[in-house]
Amino acid sequence: MLCNLDRDFNTTVKSKIYDVVVVGAGQAGLSISYFLSKSKINHVVLDQGKLGNAWLNDRWDSFCLVTPNWSITLPGCEYSGSEPGAFMSGKDFRVYLKKWATSFNAPVEEHVVVDRIIKEGENFYIGTNQGKLKSKQVVIATATYQRPRIPEEIKELSRNILLLPASDYRNPSTLPDGGVLVIGSGQSGCQIAEELNKSGRQVFLSIGKTGRLPRRYRGADCIEWQKDMGLLDRTPGMLDSPAIRFRGDPHLSGANGGRTLSLHQFKKDGITLIGRITGIKKNIVSICNDCESSLEAADKYASDFRLLVDQYIASTGKYAPQATQTELMGEPLLEDIGTVQNITEIDLHRKDIRTVIAATGFKYDFSWVEPAALDDFGYPITKRGVTGTPGLYFMGLNWMSKRKSGIIFGVAEDANYLAPIIIENIGKT
């Protein structure tokens, strides 16, 4: 259980040499700090904002985790509450992180922006807005959600229309009056579109080939099935292409107890589904004629997943009930097929659309970590977080060692592997 203590963390970097500097005070960075603290390693954890800031300020007000509470398996802080199958809100998870950090006196320094890391000889030099630090080893735990990605094709939007990255959206009342165009049908885009529609807004949703997962199927949550079937333990070497690491997550929701998000249901509820945006000039939006094929891709993803679960149940002899109608909710009915409007252009002014929300993911940039070797995608080259540069490590990257490396459920395992290596190498310097 977490202690009930709370405290403010430091805001000024100490002028000293550290054994380890950890950049990023999210769940990945704190997981490493937990093991380093247990071994009394001289280290500091730097964060550009407040601890857990991303869960508080980079999500909308009603945001909930899409993974169940039982999957919160942070080291020394496994979920032990009364609702393992529920979904914690982003605000509550931020409190959870802070209490956990307090429980082991994590040496977190807040409001420290790291802009450069170089290595000279055996030491690393870390440039920050609070001055330069020196360290024997460095762990980069900034994940890949560093800057919102705004596609070039939508940057010529009329200035009297608000363009907002999904990370800046808070709730419907904070937007200008009028309709909203949401670009992107991943987890964020679908949840935001649904919330706006329920608030009474006219919503257009530009969809892509992102898949759909059933929230529950045959008596268990889809995350539990993925864990049981070993899908979360897949390694990068199992992928057909390294580009798969950067695909958007299937649309799914943890809000209101968790549920399936269905584009077919969105359409019935009044959301206008359109294809991929190919360009925006002033107020005219050009649209690809691929809406129906994107719907089919989402349906196939869900169908393939259900088939995989069925095969797993059959091959293992595991007992599982047959799927209920509620679990199959969101599946297309006969009358749903082939009924999507072919919209190839929208005049935002005529439709009274005054806001465009870009739910198009994030950019990552590791160019500031000069000793890091990057692959053709600009992604750090590591072996389970260990780089080719002695003393330099990464934590929390998507597909770093396994599929689950980039989610809350996976960071403890990666930290438990990486921390002993770091500690052993300290003894060698």
C-alpha cells in the first residue's frame, strides 16, 4: 500500500556530481529511481514540469487509463485496491505516482529542462535551464510523447479557425461555439469526438486505418486476453516491419467503466465520418475517398482479435463463456455496411466548423542526446534499454524490449532488468 504522505519536490538542481541522472519523472523514470533508491545510489530524477505532469496537463479533463487498474504493477506499488477491473482517471493516476515517489523519497527535481547531453571521457554532461550537471551514467526516460504532431497538410488552415492538438483539448466548454473537425481515429481522437458529440456539438471525424478492440470478450477484458496470450510479451524481432512500432493504438476507452468504441455507433449517434484529410487551404478541406475501407480495416482488426482469442481458448482448453450481445456491441449490422457518405470536400465556414482538433499523435526527438545511436526512424538503438555508449540507457520506449515496454504494465519488468546493470557499472567506474 502507498503511504499517505505528500510533499513538494525540489525545483533547483543541486550542483554536484551524480552517479546516475534520470531524465523524466513519469512511471518509467520513477521505476528506475525506485531500484536505485533501494540500493542507495546517488542519483537525481529531472522533470521539465511537475511530477506526473503529462497525466495532468497533456490529457483532457475526463481522460481515463485504457488499461485496467490490475495492470498498474509499478515496483513496490502494485495496485491493491478494491476495483482491479476499473480504470483510473488521469488525475488520480498522477496522484498515485506522486504518493509512490514520496513513499521512497524519490530525488525528483521539478521544472528542470534538459536540452543537451554529451559525453566527454568517462562522464556525461547534462545541459539544463538550471545549469550543467555531471554524471557517470544517464537514463533517458522521456518516452516518445514529446511534441504533438501536426501534419503539414493541415497547417494552411484559416486563422479564424482554432487548430488544437489533442494534448491541448480539455473539455467542450473551452472551445469556440460551432462544430468541430477531429482528425485522427486512434484512442484520443475517438474519445474526444464522442465527448464532443454527447455535448451537443456537430462533429466530423476523419478516420484512418486504426483498428478497434472489443473492451471485453468472452468474459475478460481485452488487455487480460493480450497478457494471457503473450501478445504483450512480443519482442521487436517478431515484427514484420520495424515501422509497426509507431502505429497508433486501437481505439478503446476506459471512461465510464470502460467500453468498446464503435465507429458504426458513432455514425448512428450523429457523428459524420469522413476519410483521410489530404489538405486544408483556408477553410476548404480536401478528403480522400477511403472512409469505407478504413471502417473495414477497423472491423477486421476486431474480428481478427476475437478469432485469436477463440483459437487460444480452444487450444488451451481454458474455460470461457460465449460472447454476450454486450461484448459484441459495436459490430456492424447488415444495414451498416456500405452506407458511408462519399464526402471529398468540406467548406468549414459553411458547416460552421470553428475548431479543428489534430489527434494525430506525437513526434519524438532524441537529437539532444548526442551519444545516442539512432536508427533510420530516428529511434534509439538499444538492447533492452542498454545502448552502445557505456553508461547511457533508455526506459519507457515503445517496443524497447517488448510490446508492453511503453505502457504502465511493462515498465517494472524493464526497470528490474536494467537497474542491476546500472548499479553494477557504477562499481566499475
